[in-house]
Amino acid sequence: MTKTACAFGGRRPVRVYMDGCFDLMHYGHANALRQARVLGDELVVGLIPDSEIERCKGPPILNEKERLELVRAVKWVDDVIVGVPYDLTPDFLSELFHRHRIDYVIHGDDPCLLPDGTDAYAHAKRLGRFRAIKRTEGVSTTDIVGRMLICSRAAARGGAECESLDLARHFSLGGRTRSFSVADEGGAAGRLGQLAEGEEEDALDALLHEEAREAASPASLPPRPEIATSPLPPVSRPSEDGLGEEASSPSSSTVSSPRLVSVSRFMPTSHRIVQFSSGRVARPGSCIVYLDGAFDLFHVGHVAALRAARAAGDFLLVGLHDDEDVAARRGPHQPIMSVHERALSVLACKYADEVIIGAPRVITADLLTTFNISKVVRGTVHETGQVQAAGADRGSLSSVLDDDEAERYAEAQARGVFERLRSSSRMTSAAVIARIVANRAQFEARNAKKMKSEAEYYAGAKTFVSEL
């Protein structure tokens, strides 16, 4: 009897399979993987490659290497198969069932259609090897892209304080579902596609300030209808190092007509937090490591930071700053994801043991004592310093970062428990946003059908499905 069989009481483990693009990884993806794992003993994820995504949907926002890193970091994933086809053909299903010993193929209760309009899972259903899970409402890649576009336009209208405050109330700070009209007249946005590698953060900030200066009027956004009816723009193919985009012409990034984009439908519950929680507690004598931040638009940079922090001790406690604090440092147009959405993304990561939701920006003596923290760590690449430095002289970069650390980490430094971890990834939330802003026009064709199907799901096709 094999060790695997022994682990499952002498029987062969039930292996379930879920495939996807997992582009712009969010808590909806994580919850789908969690539910899929409930249906079996081992979850195998099929990652669709960049070439297949481009063939069927258009270029992805994140490249295959980045998406693979994010999927592997999800705590419910046991194995990943790369290079799987977008179409679940009979031949590929046979390979799954025999070579990979897959028992069931899993997908959400929302329709998944091939480019020709047929059901992507029809063959698996005919064989009785398909299982459905509940679609996670309140988030989608399309929705998040829309949020980024809203924020980029709000930031460009830097003088419209009332608009920004209203946006914050109804957007990332937990307000009702709203829809906003976002018009882009092109301009500097088209030039972002021609950046050298690694310049996205500074260029995005420069773009937003340039648009603010050139705006004819800082008037607030147009009146907002109740539902979104128009598609969102896509993004260009990421560069090989994952930090930039391939060049695009200014004309390809120019959109003359306004678009509507929907804002979060997320309804946080205590049960959802419990589902994502690891339930782990630090043992007596454990080295408890504390890492704090916004963790907005959860990306490979966050995964790298959490992995390094976890390796620095026995138990990783993550401090998640609340929406108001993030907005105070980065502007009312951020964070893109609310604090509860960000918490779920961090909790889904296998490197995080526990999360403080709404952690203080300044690490106090009380916090260190209450949680018995042994180490406070921070990476060498972080969002706030880059955002602040983008509008400052290059010579003042170090002083900007030092001033921020002096206030936030003074107590930890005084106790001798502060430690800087070298960041292995240069990815930031600003870089992700830059990919969208630089190529917003390309998303219109890609997302037209997706936006329509999501609207139809909420308007009529949606039925109650029990969540696992």
C-alpha cells in the first residue's frame, strides 16, 4: 500500500481538476479553488498558457510565470499542470482521467463558453465526470479592471476633492454597488505603452499628474446609472520580465467614447473569513514574524514578501492596513480592493498564518506585546515609498523612505526586532495598474461578451446554488 493510500484510509485519493487563466488573481479565484478542494482529496489546477488565452480572449494582464506563482501560493492547491488547452477536448479529458488520474472536472455554476458558443464542459458532463461549484459573487477580473480605470481617472482629476471623497465612500471603502462612467480622451496614456522596462510606476504617476494639469475642468464624474452596460478595456501582453508591456501605438490606446464600469458587489460575512482562515495559532516559544502593508491587488511581489517573511520565523502574522489609512497615504482613489477583499487574498496564501484586519500604520509597543511578536520585517521594495518618490526629486528618495520608516517602525527598531528582507520581486500594485492604463483601449473587444454575460447572470440567469 502506498503512502498516499495510507493517508486516505487505504483508498485512492479523489483527485479533482479545475482549470483557468487566473489572471489578476483575486479572492473569487481563491474561493473557487477552496470549494473545488472540498469536492476531493487532492486539487490539481490546470493553468492555461499565454498563447491559449491570447487565442481565445486576448492577451492576459499577468504573464504565465506570474500566474503560476500566484496559483501555487494558494493553500488549497496540491498540484499544477501548465500548458493546458483552453478547450476541454475529448482527447485532453482522456489524458486527465488516465495520465493524471483525475476523477472529476470542476467549474463554477456560471456558463463557460468556447469561442464558437458551445459549452466548454459538455463532454465532461456527458461522461458524468463534472461537478459544479457556486460562483463567487462580488468580484471578477473584469470588475477589478474597471475599478483601476475609475481610479486612474479620479487621480487624473487631482483637484476634484469632492469627487474623490465620493468615490472613496462608494468604491473601496465598503459602499453600495455603484457604476461610474469613465471617459478617456487618450493623450499621455497612449505613450505608456512605449516605456522602458521597470519604469511603469513613475510613468503612471507622471501620466496622472499630466492629465490633471491638462484637464479643461476638474468637474466631477458624469451622473452614474445603476448598472454597467459597456465593456471594459484590456491590456497588452506583459514583457518577458513581467514588469512592463510591449510597446503599443498611441492610437491603440485612445478611446473617444465613455464607458461604464461597475464597482464592487462584495458582501463580507464572518463565515467567509472563517472559511479562509487557517485556524493556526502560534505555539509557545515560536518566533512570530510580523509583516504589515496594504496588499492591494494581490500579486507576485506580495507572494515573494510573504514567503520570505514566513521563512524568517515559525509563525507569520500579517498586519493589513484599513482602507482609510491606505487612502490617506496613496490618495482617495486607492486602495482598489477593500480591506475585507484584501484580507481574503492574504488568508488564501499558504505562507500567511494569521491576519490582523485593520492593523495600525504605526507599530506600537502594545501591538508587539499583545501578539508576542519576535520580528518585524519589511521588504526593500514597497509601494508607499515608490508612490511618494514618484513626485519627488531623485535625490530625496532615501529621505522619503527613511522618514516613513522612522515613524512606522520606531518602536520595533528601538527593541532591536526590526529586520529588512531583500525583495526578490519588483512587482508592485502600481505596476499592475500601469499595465491596464497603458492599454485600456484593447480591453473593449476582449471584455464585451464577458461584461454582457456577467450582467445577464445578475439580472436573470442567477439562481441559488449552495456553497461548499
